[in-house]
Amino acid sequence: MAANVSIILIAASVEERVMVLEEIIKNAVIMTAKHKTDAVGVGSVVTVKRGKEEKIFTIVGSEEADVAAGKISNKSPLGEATIGKKKGDKFSYTTPGGEVSGEIIEIK
């Protein structure tokens, strides 16, 4: 009986994951290889300066986000603060540690 319950739970988990993936695919937008570099958008590789430190991030959709790899979600505070900004623009966003501000140095 315990084996049957385990199988049912695994099947439910798989079915739930399939539903999530179907929803992601349904709402997916195909990005072209070429994107504009005059303003930050999904797919942009952005160099930002915060204080004296410069960092490079790639703006990606939330499913692709990987902070350790420098891939920041467009829905994250940093992503939302930079979307639409141009080279030289300043931005700010709120974190649990307080207000953070920066500047767009380069967009690729």
C-alpha cells in the first residue's frame, strides 16, 4: 500500500511540473539573435557601476536567472531598475539592506 501511495505522489508531482512547463511554453516569447543596444532589455549584457565597483550582468527571463552566472531576472529589483535605461542613465532600487543606486556604463 505504501508503494502505491508513493507512485501516486510521484505521478502528481510529475503532472504538476508538466502543467508548469506548459504554462511557460504558452507564455514564451522567441527572442531574435539581434537586439537593440541603445536601451537595456531582456537579452542585454549590461555593465553597471555601483559605488566604485563595476559588474557585468545579462538580463534574462525569470526562468533563466542564475545570479552566480551573472544572469539577472528582468523581474528582479536590479532587472526592473535597469530595463529601458540607456548608457549613462542612473537607476536605484530597494533591497532588504536599503536603497542601492548605480549607473549604466555599457549595453551590449
